[in-house]
Amino acid sequence: MSTRFLMSFIGEGMCLVAVPMFYLISGYLFFLKTIDTGIKTIFLKQKKRIRSLLVPYVLANLLSVLFYFLLKLITVVDPNIQGLINTNLLDRAQGGFFHSIYYCFWDGPIAFQLWFVRDLMLFVLFAPIIYYVLLFVTRNLLLTIIGVIISLIIIIYHHDSFSWSLSWFFLGGILSMSDKLNVIAFGRKYWYGLICIIIAIASFLINALNDIGYCAPWVNKDISILFGIQGLWILYDKCKLIHSSSKIWNNVLGSTFFIYLIHEPSLNVFKKIPLFIGESALVFNLSYLLCPVIFIVAAVFFCHFIKNHYPKAYKIYTGGR
């Protein structure tokens, strides 16, 4: 029960803020200043995303195929660790050459954490159309409010992940292109950001308690995410003042995209190592809490080793990020 609580509160609660915030910021940055420079800037940004999104996406999936293939060889040599290492994703790619390519690089993808990069690349592909829709939506305050409301309705009542993620991306574009919504000025309302964080944490806690049968209410997760994103957006500047002078934090933050690219399936294997010790609730809880932290520390050192010794390879793999 304690493990289920932790998984619900952290993995199915607080961590849910990450992906929609990724889409929101991606939309915001992609359309930033484009209202002054026009459609040519959109085409230039599309070209840059080939290096910063498509190339890392392809390389990360290639490495995942190799990783799963090596794991499969290990399970052949030692069948006893079959339960520890999951190679099902590679099995799903079987069924002919073209099916394997389609699954590994799109339908899966084999590096499954890249599913939202795959969707983002589609949004970038159709960015010129989205741009003209945004121009229309942000032409006056009424249309902007309608655009925000429609985006939020789709986010809260969505029936598929694609419309959900597109709405976050579109909402980021509205915030970027609208001169009626000054997110920079609003970002200085630190008291409001703190309230949003408290509301988000409280709602995730309520849902976690509900999951284990200790609480009747249930809060819509997308509403909780909305509060969490607002809080993180507003309080980021305050947090930046804290970590800007810290070499450790700068090293961690400078490695985030690299860690994102490699954390699956390697973390999925790494977090199962403690199961050799036992399968008690204490082992599960410690594994859930500590393995990601230990993995991040190891990944930061690995990142800086690659960056220092193979800078060109690192730059290509991370798309220059």
C-alpha cells in the first residue's frame, strides 16, 4: 500500500506536470517573436528542429534497438534474469523489415519516452498552419480568450493524447504571440505561484490517498497540472537565483536533455537491481525513491565524460542542446 501511495503521489501525480509543461514551453518558444518577423521565421525554426529534434530522436531509437538486442542476448545466456530484464518492446517490433522500422521509429517508438518528441515533430511540421491560426486568435482580446478557453476545454476533456498535447502546444503559442496576455509581468506574482504549487501538491496528495482507499474525493489531474504549471512557471525565476551560483545544479541542468534521451530503457533496468536484495515493501519504496536519484547522478557524470572526450558526438546526439 505504501508503494502504491508513492507511485500515485509522485509518478502519477507531481511528475505529470513535466510533459504538458514541455509542450507549453515548446509552443511558447517556437512562436516567440514570430508575429514581428513573419512566416520566414517559422521555416527557419523548422529547419533548426531537424538538428535539435529529428536527429536525436533517430539516434536515441537506434541506440535503444541496440540496447534491447544486447539485453536479449544476455537473457539467452542466463535465462534466470529474464524476469529482471524486459525485452517485450523488441519482440513487438518483429513482423517484417518495414513493420520493424515503423514500430521502432514511429508507432512505438522503441525508445518509448520519445513519444512526445514524435508528436512535437508533427506539430513543428504543421507549424505554418498553426501560425496562421494563432495570428487570427491573437488579433484581439475576445478571440484570445476564446482560444485559451477552447484549449483548456480540450486539455481537461480530451479523448486522446494527440489532441491533449496539441492543445498545450497551441496554448503556449497563444501566450507567446498575444500582446493581451503578458506572461512576463504575471510571472512576477510569486505569491500566486506559491498558492498554485500548494494547490497542485494538495490535489495530487488527495488523489494518492484516494488510490489507496483513504479519501473519497478525486481531483481531475489536468486541473491539478494547470495549477502545477502556473506555479513552476512563476517560481522558476526565484529558483534560478538559488541554483545559478551552484556549479552542481548547473551541471545537472546542463545534462537534462542527455539524461532524457538515455533514461529509458537503462533506468528501467537499473531500478530493478535492488530486487536482488528482496521484494519487501521497504525495498520497493527505497528503490522507487533512490534509484532515480542515483541514476541521475551517474548519468550526469557519464554526460560530462562524453561531453569532454567526444564533444562532436555529444553535440550531434543531443542536437546541440
